[in-house]
Amino acid sequence: MKLSSHRLQVADSQGEIKEPVRKVELLVDRASLETFVNGGQISCTKVLKPRRPSAMVSTAGAAKVVSLRVTTLKGMW
């Protein structure tokens, strides 16, 4: 996933962000990464093939996490 002030790109999908980025929500589970910008103004989904632990890094300057909430979900079975 690449996010800038005007573009969101996840794998081969990308879209323009019309307003300043104020909120980014990431929903991560074992098989997917869903990204929502500004309450759903733009969103992308990436199907994951987990093989090893992964990390999130900022490559083009500082990234500030203002708040973080982790929710553990129960399995559906």
C-alpha cells in the first residue's frame, strides 16, 4: 500500500484523493488488507497470501499514528 496526500495505491489498484487526508482506517485479517481514506471517500482491498510476518514502514517521510485500536475478532467456526 502506498498513500500520499493525493493518491492511494494498493497493488495494481489506485485512486485519486480529492480532499486532504484526515483519517485512514486499515482492516487487517489473515487474508486481506482493506484501506479506507476519509471515511470511505476512497478505498482499496488487497487479498493477502501470508507467508511470513510483515511490517508497515514509512518510506517518504514521517508518519504519525494519532490513535490506534486493535480489536480481536472471534473465529466464525
